[in-house]
Amino acid sequence: MASSWQYNENLSVHPFCSSMLLSICSFNHLPRFFICHPLLAIPYHVAAMQTRDSLSDRPSPTRSFLDFPARTATVHRTTGETDVQVSLNLDGQGQCNAQTGIPFLDHMLHQIASHGLLDLNIQATGDIEIDDHHTNEDVGITLGQTLHQALGDRKGIVRFGHFFAPLDEALVQVTLDFSGRPHLSYGLEIPTQRVGTYDTQLVREFFVAVVNHSQMTLHIRQLAGINSHHIIEATFKAFARALRMAIEADPRRMGMIPSSKGVI
């Protein structure tokens, strides 16, 4: 079957519609179709003639993430306060081994891996005898650095991601962009200072660290919620799903950087 479709000029069609139909047909890969103006009830046809090889004979532009080079990275970061190692596989199966010494943070890191379909191995020790702040922040820093390395030049990825995650009464929206311009817009209103032993102020500190070191733009919005655990967990789940969307292969951009500037 042929695949080049030409506009039939012998039709009585409004000039604007004629121009639009001619533009549509010029792509040379659209099938014959019928349009009916809803007010004038005038049928418009795009007549077709077969002049080229079938579309099915053309090579498909679609490629899967399997065409990416291995998207893995490991970062080991040591300071006077913490020792953190993160290994990451962007094309994983959601497996996670997180041992940070902060049980609630470990639980949230499992959400990122499971719902983002990342394989994560995070090992951290720190001065948690003082408080959890340094370890929480440095895990975020190291995870951000690992994401940045695994993504490389960002060729072939969707780049943008968004998700609404409900958890019982809580509803959180996350939108992100691997823009190369770190920015966090944080809109959580967590009603209690602690969930178990975890200081809820550290949620923001974790995402600040991830954003700055992955060079991501991240917007977090709380639309509903009164339970602190539900709000935080919904946030990490929404982040994971938005992340998953952003890092997946765009079959129409394989080998191309997803920016009009040609660089991120």
C-alpha cells in the first residue's frame, strides 16, 4: 500500500480549512480521513493517491530503553560527619537495599525505588547520635549526584515528569524537569514535627539536596492531607512516579538531547 496522500483541490472548501488540510496532508504519512464542519454541515474529504511505499516498509523510529547504554552509577561520598555510598540502576526492577541508620528515611527510599522502578543500594553511617540532619542531607546529596551521573547528557529521555499520588486522605502533586537548573518549590504543610523519631523538617532538606545535585527543577504541592505520615509518603511516591516518567526513553528523541538549545 502507498503512503503519500495528496489534497484534492476540486472540493468546495472554506479557504482557511483548505489551507489547514493541505498542511496536514503535506506530512505524507496520514491516512485518508473525513471532516465535517459542525456548523455548516459541509463534508470535507482528503482524497488520497498511492505514490510511495507502504509505511510498514519503512524502518520504525521506535527504540526502547534497551538501546541506552547502561544507565548505572555509584557515588561514594565521605565527610567528617557521614560516609554515604549510593549505587543506582535507572532501568531496574524496583529493588532496594537502604541502610542509613534512619528507619523512616529507609522506608521513603524504598518508595522511590519501588514506584520509580529503580534499583537502589544505599549504605550510610553518620553522626546520628547528634541528630539525623547530616545523614539525611548527605544521603540526598549523594543520591542526587548518582542520578546526575547515571543520566549523563540526558539524550533520549522524556525529561519532564508529573504525578498525583493519593494516600488515604492525603493528595500530593509532584512535577519535575531535568532542566540543568536546580530549583525546588516546596508546598508541604506537615502538621506534626515528628513521625516516629524522624524530624519532618528533614523532608524539605532531603529534596533540596537531591535537587541541587541532580540539577533538577522540582515542584511539590500538597492538595490535601492531615496525617503527617500519609503526606510524606504520598510525596515520595509521587516523586518516584514523576521521576520514572522523566527518565524513560522517548522513542522520537533517541540520540537527541531534549532541549531546543541542544544542551542541558
